[in-house]
Amino acid sequence: MWATSPAIAAFMLSAYTVAEFCSTTCTSAEVPTGTPIAGDYDGYLRPQVHFSPPRGFMNDPNGLHRSDDGTWHLYYQYNPTDTVAGNQHWGHATSPDLYSWTNQPIALYPVNASSFIFTGSAVTDPNNTSGFFPDQQDGVVAIYTIATYEPIELQTQAIAYSRDGGYTFTPYDNNPVLDAGSSNFRDPKVVWYEDHWVMVVAFSQEFVMAIYTSPDLKSWTHASNFTQYGLLGLQYECPNLVEIPIDGEEGQSTWMMFVSINPGAPLGGSTSWYTLGDFDGYTFTPHANDIHFPDWSKDAYAAQFFYNTPGEAVLVNWASNWQYTNAVPTGPKEEWRSSMGQARRISIKQDPRLGAIAASEPYDMSPVVDEELASDTFGNGSLVIDFADVYSNAVLIEMNVTNLEVLAGSVNYTFLSPISGEYLTGGVLFNGNNDIWQDRSHIKGFEHPLFTGKLSTAQIIDDTFTMQVVFDRTLIETYIQDGLQASTSTFFPEEPLTILSVKAGGYGASNTTTSVRVRSLKSVWRPQEDDAGIVSGGYAKNMTSGHNSQRYSAGWQ
Amino acid sequence: MWATSPAIAAFMLSAYTVAEFCSTTCTSAEVPTGTPIAGDYDGYLRPQVHFSPPRGFMNDPNGLHRSDDGTWHLYYQYNPTDTVAGNQHWGHATSPDLYSWTNQPIALYPVNASSFIFTGSAVTDPNNTSGFFPDQQDGVVAIYTIATYEPIELQTQAIAYSRDGGYTFTPYDNNPVLDAGSSNFRDPKVVWYEDHWVMVVAFSQEFVMAIYTSPDLKSWTHASNFTQYGLLGLQYECPNLVEIPIDGEEGQSTWMMFVSINPGAPLGGSTSWYTLGDFDGYTFTPHANDIHFPDWSKDAYAAQFFYNTPGEAVLVNWASNWQYTNAVPTGPKEEWRSSMGQARRISIKQDPRLGAIAASEPYDMSPVVDEELASDTFGNGSLVIDFADVYSNAVLIEMNVTNLEVLAGSVNYTFLSPISGEYLTGGVLFNGNNDIWQDRSHIKGFEHPLFTGKLSTAQIIDDTFTMQVVFDRTLIETYIQDGLQASTSTFFPEEPLTILSVKAGGYGASNTTTSVRVRSLKSVWRPQEDDAGIVSGGYAKNMTSGHNSQRYSAGWQ
């Protein structure tokens, strides 16, 4: 249940309209339609350059696409009525740059009291293949799973169309469009391939990623299965079958099968892996039999790629892990749970040992990069800054180590609270394997037996090492060697971490040099706050409610 | 360098003979030939039902085989002259039961100052296919890697033969028997297939497990490659290609490709995975494209299967991880580093979700199981015992949880030091995914950024859950659901952990019942101690030295 602050209570009373349908699960409050849910983004645990829901619980990114006008649409698995998973809707936010997000009204509602809207994708349909858009080129179709619990457990694929550019959706009359009679059949991701639509969708507990094709998004034909491959965990989820550009080779690309597994990840709980291969519109054929992790830490799951991004591949991860997502302290402290990871550009690059792999780089950060806080270049040395006066409590560190002549030395970064003494630390040991590590075990605000503290990977390098660190209150992401490796970790301090130390040393008399630059990041939420500190969201404030012809919303649980 | 206790100094002076060859790397002491190295097995960090070397540094198990007389032979990568890796020999120990080990003289010595003996396997050759054994049926051939650093880096495969049942070896005159001109070509594992020998060997940095065949162990023909499969890490190492019996189906078996990777394991550093398939004597064909972890924790690497164990498959892991093995406190405190994991019987069983997987069960523990310390059966409840008077400081816990009717409840075990307050804990959360976890982060004797504290896995179960825990001073192994999952973790307390608590609860009013039995384990080392507390080892005490026609030994580094 919600702990209600005065500010929250005020907007709950003022802004909400009552859902048209209710059931026995409705209790003390309702889910608004036609108006965005407001949120307090000022808490010290709230990321300032990442998306998190106004309140309630968020998990998988859904329906990611870019409109032709350049607007990025992020939908997400959303429980607006509690800070734990359940009562799944599609929340919605839009952005011009993938950093500054405007909360929008909930886009998809449960069909009835025993059916939830689970994960899915969205496509633009400029050629009106679906028939939903006779008079427009900016039609959007969402393809998603309806998970029904009564009278039987069943998961089917459904579609809904939007004639206003993705803000409101009308479910298709003849849903579901794909029913395999399975209770574990979900997370459709659809792309266009030459002359037809392609869906990849998980038969989760059979470890099958099924590929279907369609001319119109309504009728689907089974084409092939990608099955029993790589790490299985206990379920396959959230597949992506996407084309990835090859870095430095204009117009060249390869295909990727991207798989999320939960539970049963090697680090515990949730993780994702991918393999590269060929796709002929019907069958995906891996180049080899290997798998790779797009993220070596523990809080990147259910990634989805945006649709309609010609020439580039952009994904967003859910920055959490099912092992502890329902227990993290942002729930009791600030009435929200889970952030999205930073949007990442994915491209194929050459790893010195592994050959072609998918590199992850932060999407253009110029909209949020603010002023330089410090920069320095040294051999054995360190840089310490107090950034307590940076409102966002978010910084970008760039490190560049050159002339790595000997197998020795290290670079570490440490974020510290001078009040609580807790700290988050990480770095690299230049020992040939080059162990890259991160340790959140000295952070005091969250103790859980499954919240792994120490994480690491290894990376072959030549004589130069680069690392970017995006630090954002409760989320830290790192990018190694121009994205050959990336990590996403949550951490939940008792007090804000406001001192940063970057230290390099152990090189002896070699000419190894470390350059460090630290810049502050802007808050994308603060400009949206009203006088009471509340972010109210966008679009629907100027509209009448009731865009959804069918909606159902269970209330506070 | 060694910190020398009086007892150690005494046997160093008395027992060692000087190696026949020496070089500039020889310094203050020498490696004995023809006599076992003595060791002090009485330190509080020394496992009492696991093998660890008398002193110095141990890594991969090598040459594992069983003699027809029932003796189990364990060789191992061994640096007798320091407690960090280097100066690799093959140490040797023998056992009647896989628990009680007798240290034997070093079996294989470096060829010269710039060549070490790396990992390999051993076979018995009763039919004298090799020609080395015209007059006997108990001949043993070791097949191993010679790693040369000067004048060029080169790894080749060599053989040596033993006419005394595996105690002393003579290198073959025409070594190497396999030279691919590679500097990363190692860890040959040989088995007999119908009418020929089969070797699987790693081209480590090309991610190729190459299969060769031979009629005589001397001439090898390339047959096929198993390549770019599963998780690559940064190197493939220590392959096994072995036949695994199917549990409950007399005489039925399947084949397994077992791969170790280092570094780059998901948990950091070293790990192993396997896949099941068919083998026709020349080519291994996986049944699917999946991989599985034989151990979900972080300290099981480089496992090797014993040769000559008809009807069963038995492996031993090296119970450590390259990320921190050279830093653990047994070196400075007790002059040894690394234990072997418990011998495990591997068989194919059916997992409720995954189907056929390789289960790991402790090899028959009856030789070391001692008296019952406690047993109890309860719903919500606990059992606490003080086992400070158990000399071995080693216990076996067996838990059996029945009537799991609801998705709720948990069972935890905790080992605690009443002196230091440090504790090791783990258990299972019955939440559908059934998170199985272990946490060594509250143990105080070893702090290292790569020594991951919290580890976990998940397991589908029906209404019954079983767990065995083998606790042995600095090593804890768990077996879940009759071996469907297994773990191996080291931990290094400041004080012995002598209090055990097992707690079950959270089941509400359900009929869930937990039965717990705790038994002490015998020390396999104490009976071998002399009056000074030193274990001197076996075989060679009654022999003259000098069994090795070629040997080289670098001294203390």
C-alpha cells in the first residue's frame, strides 16, 4: 500500500478520473484514464537522467518506437496501484532525446479483472498494411500479450491501434490475433522485413523463440523456431530479432537474436544474452553456436529495441532484477520502484579476442551533459571532488588510460557519502585479463540475500583503455572500450553519495597515463516540477478523458 | 616466500633430496624427488575431508584414473616451491575411497628451466597399445601439455609412461607427440573409444576443442573440431569428452562435452559448463545448442573425470577461482593454497523444467561420515548445535522438506563463529522460482574486490525439496534435489565456525515439514600425522629416490 505524503494526497484527489470498469479488486483508489499520473521526482533515490514511473511499479520496456516526427515513445509494464509487480498496464512516456521524458496517460489497460496486458512491441504502419489507417501515415499498432488467469491460464497475442500517433489505443475487435493454447506464450516483438511483418515471441518454458510472419499484423503464420539455445535459465522471455549496423561499414548490418532469461541467470535471477546470425525473413541462423552478454552486471533485463530507427539500433533495458525488484527501498521511501537503463546504441564492433560482438554505447548525452567539474591527467595519482552542490547528484566520468606498457596498475572510482561512510566502488586491474569490477556491498540502504555486491568481467585490451561511468543517484552504468562491455547496477544508499575519487596507480616507472574528466548531468525532471515539486506529465492535460474504448483498471491492492 | 614454522623447517632439512638439474631460477630450496613432500594438515583453514597439497600451490586436477586394484590416482598442477601459481609440476596422491588421500612423490617434473608441465590426463593401457608395457597389464600413460616459454612460446602435447602403476613416469623419447605450432594448445584429455584413443584438447584462444584419434597414444590424427559454442569467456580450457550414465537406465549413457572457461565467467574469473550429445568416436554432436552449469557457485573449475571407472562417471573440481586464488589467506597463514572439491558422481537425470541434465552427487561418503550430532523434524522451527568439539570442524547436513503446499517459506543454514561473530549462510526461498542462495560476505578473513559474496540459483521443484551441505573448515558444497544442482564455495574465516543453526519457517498453517540431520565428518589427515603433527605421505618412503629419468625442478621463487 502507499504511504501517502501531503503532496501526493493532493494530486490523487484532484487529478484522477474514475475508471469506467471496476471489480472486486478495486479498493481505495482508481487508475486515471486520459490524464497522466503525477509523480514526485525529487526524492534522493530518483534518477535524474533516467526514466522511472511517476509512482507505482514498472518493469519491462514495451512498444518502443520512434515516430517520424522524431518523438521517442517508451511504454512500459506498469502497476499504477502498488509498488510491487501486478495489475499490469502499459504506462507511457515520450521524449525528444531519450533523456528528457514526459509522462503520458496510461496507454493500455487490462481487458477485464482477470486479464493483464503483458509485454509487447509497437510498429508504425505508414503503408496501412493493417487497414486501421486509411487516411494517415502515422498509425501505430501495438502487439502485446494478454495474460488471462480465469477461467483458465492462457497467454495470447493481441493488437491495438492508435490513430493519434501512439497516445491512445483501440484494441482490435478480433483479438487475440495469435492463440497457441499456451499459458506461457508471450512478449511479441514485431519488425518489418522487406515485404512482410515478422514476430518473434517466446514459448517461455519450452525454451522456444517462435518466428511468425504476417501481411497485416492480424493473421500470423508460423515460420520457424529458434530453440534450446545457449543459457536457458528457467524461462525464455522478451525476444528481439533485430538488424544491427556494423560499425564503420556504412549500410552493412547483421542480425541478432536477443534473449532474456528469468530466473536462473548465472548471477542469479534475470539476465539477457544474444547471438549474431543471418535472417532471411523466416528463419534465424546463428553464425556460430556462441552467446554473449550485452551487460555484465545484474540489473539489465528485458531489453527492447526501438522500432523505426533507420540505420541505427537503440535499446532500453529495465534496470532491475526479479530477484529483488519488489523489495528495493524506493518503494517505502518514495512510492516508486524500478528505473529504465540509459538508451544505448548497439553496433557490431571487433573485440580483440572475440571478433564481432555487439557493442553498447550511451545514446548521445549532449542534451544532459552540463558543466565540467574536474579534469586531470596523471601517471600514478588521483582526483577527488565534492559534488554535493550538483542538484541532480548525477555525473559523467570519462577515463582514458594510455601507454599501458606493463601488466600492472589499476584505476578505481569510488563514490562516497561523507555522512554515512557508505561507498560504491569499481575499476579495472591491468593484469592481462584486465579484471573489470564493481562493488556495491558497502552501500547501506538495502540488505537482501540475493542483492549481489561484487560483480566483474574481463577484457582483452591493447595499450589503451577507456571507461565511461554514468552515475545517477541509484543507478550506475559503465561502458568499457567504446562499448565492448557495458554494465548496469542499481544501488540504494542511506545518504546521497556526493564525493567522488578517481585513483590510478601501480604502474611503476612506466609511461602509463590516465586522463579523467568529470562533468555534471542536468536533471531532466526538475524543469517539469510545479510549485509543489510535482511532475504532472504531458499530452492529456489539454484533452478530455476517455480515449480508450475498452479499458479496465483494478485499483489499489 | 614461505614463512617457516619450526615443524616445517625440520622436515625441510631432513627429507629433501636435491634435484638433479638446477638453473638460475633455483634459489633457497629444492624440490624433492622420490619422496613425498610432507605437510602440516592441522591448521584451522585445512579441509579435513578434501584434498589439499602438503604445501605450496595447487591448481587443476590432472591424470585422474582408477587402477584396476581400486586405487584412485589424483595428480595435480603443483608449484612445490611457492604458494602462488608457477613452476608447474604434477603432484600426486592416492586414495582407496576418494576421501582419504596419501601424498606421493611428485610424478612429473618440468623438462627444463623454461618449460613447465601443464594439465593433462592419464589412461591405463592394459592391452599395451602404446608398446610401453610388453610384460604388464597395469601400465599407465600420462598425456599432458609441455608449455615452453623460451626460445619461443609453444604448447605441445607429450606423453610419459609408468610401469609401476602410476607412481613414477618416464617421458617418451619422441615427445612431443602433438605439435600444432600454437602457443595456446593445451589440456589433453584422453579416453578409449571402441578401437582407438580419443583426445580432446583446447586451442584456448580460438575457442576450439579439437578432437584427435590415435591407435597407440603416440601418433595422433585430427578428427573434428567443436568450436565457438556456448559461453566463450576469454579462453577455453580443460575439456572433457566423456560418457555419462543415465540414472535408472542400466547400461544406457550419453556423451558430454565439458568445457572450462577462464577468465570471463559470468560470475567473474573461472567457471565450467557442459552440453550433452552424441559421439561416434570422431565427432561430438550436441543434442541441442544449450549449455548448463555443473556448479552454480564460483569455486569449481578445471574439473576432470577419472579414467577407468566402468559404469560410472566421477569428477573432481579444483575448488578455487583464478580471480583470487593467489591471494587467499591459506598461503600466508598455513603455507598452502587451494583444495580439490569433493569427488562427485555424475549421472543424467530429469529436471522438471530442463529435461535431461547432468546431476552431481557426492561420492559415497560412508568412509568419512561419523556420528550423528543432531536430528529433528519440524514445521516452523529451528535446530542449533555447537560442534566446537568436533575435531575435523567438518559436518554433513541433510535436509528434507516435504508437503510444500504453498509458495511461501524458507530454510536457512548458518555457520557462525561465537568468537568473531562472522558467519556463512545460505538456504532456499520457496517462492515458485525457489531461489537457492549462499552468502559468504559476512566472513571476515579475506577481503578482495573479486571475491563475490552472494551467489544464487533457482530450481523448479514439486512438493519435496532436498539439500545436502558438506561443510569443511574453508570449503562448503551443496547438493540440491539429489544433485540436480551443486555448488562449491571457499570461505576464509578469522576464527573457526563452530555453531550451526538450521531454521525453517514462513509456511503459515500448511503441513510443510522439514527434517534435518547433522553428522560429524572424520578427519582423513589426522590419522596420518606423526608426533610433530606432520603428514609425511606414502609410497616413496620405502624406496630409493630417482625414479624419474628426466626431471627438472626450479626452486623457491
